[in-house]
Amino acid sequence: MTSDSTSPKSSQIAFSMDDFAKALDQHDYTFEKGQVVRGIVVQHTSDGAYVDIGGKSTGFVPLREAALDSTPDLAEVLPLNEEAEFLIISDQNADGQVKLSCRQLQLQQAWEKVAEIAETGQSVQMRVIGTNKGGVIGEVEGLRGFIPRSHLLEKEDLDSLVGQLLTANFLEVNPDDNKLVLSQRRAIMAAQMDKISSGTLVTGKIAKIQPYGVFVDLNGVTGLLHITQISGSRVESLNTVFKFGQEIQVMILSIDEYKGRISLSTKVLENYPGEVLEKFDEVMNTAQSRVEQALEKIHKQE
């Protein structure tokens, strides 16, 4: 009686378990390297974490792949019983298990983000973590970035920049070569160029004198006053007209934001050709009214 009463139950249980196993075998659990999956963290070990991703076997996240940080705290970055996204970084082994990575997924997302920022020309904050002979190394959006010495405001005491946040723009974003190059000077130039426009009068200082013209520092950005835009008369020697560090008022002729070039003019301030050379101080003192007159003439010609 007892045997008869228990037999159907045991066979029913055996059938149910077999059926469950067959269902697993027939279920299409296809996991491929490079695929992004969601899963729930179910166990921590000293080597990593196990994640339920819905397959026959749990996926495994090696400790070094848990986060961008080289020595992550698993309880913090992958809390138990919480769902997260993972990148599959290996094919399935004999047991159907795959290796997962948060770090590589975060790297992919970080490169995509900086590429988008670079495309729009926005500035970012880079925290300086080290230096070398060529410039400073830092972290931006979780990635390792580099600012060459020539693109820094502070070019001498690089060690003083360690720990600081520098506003910079991207010069090169190359995930294939793991190359991320930025410019602090380009960011400052972009910010300043937003404040100026063609046809406006600005004050600057002579930063460099060349045979073809003078470069004028406009509070962080540099414009070129070409020799042909200094006066309506021929200029024999720029050194007789300008001195390094001299303050000068110039009108902005044009701005090429793509190339970062600003063209300047003092010739437009003249009432007659050669006036800048003959009465430089007078032209500078009355520059505002002169530029307004010059713009009126330009508008009439248009």
C-alpha cells in the first residue's frame, strides 16, 4: 500500500526533473564574444563575481574586469542581487560559462562619449595625475589622456599641475591606438572666440613680431595683424612701428573657428593711407569712433 502510494509521486518527480533538463538543452542560449548582456550578481569570490545571465551556467567577471579601477571593491562596484550590463569577452567553455567584463564595456562607452564631445567641440575637465618630458597625463571620462607641453598654459613647472583639474578640448581621439590628446590652450581659445566677433574693436598686446606681420595676444587667444592690414601705406619695418608687449587696439576682420585663426586690422581705422604710421597714438585714442565709421562704409559698399 505504501509502495503503491509513493510510486506515482516519485515517477512524477523524476519525469518533471527530466523534462526540465530537456527544456534547458533545447533552449537556445546563444552567447557570443562582444555581445552586451544584462545579469544579476549572485556571488562574490576572491577572484571575481558570478552573474546570472539566464544561461545554463552563470557568467564570471574576473576581478580585473569588474571596473575601470585596477583594484575595485566588488561589494561597491557589483553589489549582490543587483542587475547590471556586461560585455562578453570569451566564448562559452565546456560548461557553457562565459567571461564577462564591466571594465571593457565602460571603456567602450567612454570612447564613444569622448568621440561625441570632440565632434561637438565641447570642453572637458581633465585631472592631472602625472607628468613626463612631453607634457602632463590625466584622467578624463575614465580614460587616460595627455596634454602636450606646447598646449599647456603653464609650460615650465609641470609638477605644480598634478592634482589640478584642467579645462581642455580634444585634439585627437583614437580608440584603436588608445590615444587621447587634449589641449588646454585650445579650450581657452574656444572660450575667448565665443566672446568676440568680426567687426568688433578689441584691445591686445603685441606678442610676436614677424616679417609678415605681428601677433596680438587678445586675452588668451592670438590674432594676426598682417603687414598688409597695418596701414594703407607701405610699412618698411614693423620694428619701427611696434614693440613687444605694446598695447594696441585692432578691429577683428574675420574668425576661422575651424583653424583657430583670427585676422586683425588697423588699416580700417585710418582716415587716409599712412595715418597709422604718422599718428599712431591719435588713431589708437580715437579707435572706437573710427571703427564705427569704418563699419558704416563697409555696410554702404554692401
